[in-house]
Amino acid sequence: MTLEEEAQEHIKASRNKFLNELADHMESVEVFICDNLWESHERDNALKAYTEMYLWARQCSDLHGVK
């Protein structure tokens, strides 16, 4: 394996780890919100904004990579 291939594998592994952990946290927070807030327009807005944050974070990792 060349140095470039090894670097690409490391970048891919780091991104996959980030996305997996992000998805795990997203699920637990979404469940927490739904379990603790009454169903309302405001809760729906909060969940929508939360989903937008998730999508923006994924987009950011695609464009700029992860630390």
C-alpha cells in the first residue's frame, strides 16, 4: 500500500467514524426530545431544525473533511 492510499484510507475511516457517531447521537437526542416535549408546532420546528443541523454537518464533512 502506498503512502497516498494509506492516507485516503485514514481519511475515509475518520469520516465514517464521524458519521456513525453523529447518527448515534442524533437518534438518542431525537428520542429524548420526543419523549420529553409535548407534541406541538414548536416541537416539530425543533425536530426540523435538528434534522437540518444533521444534514449540514454531513455536507460539511463531505466538503471539508473531519479533524
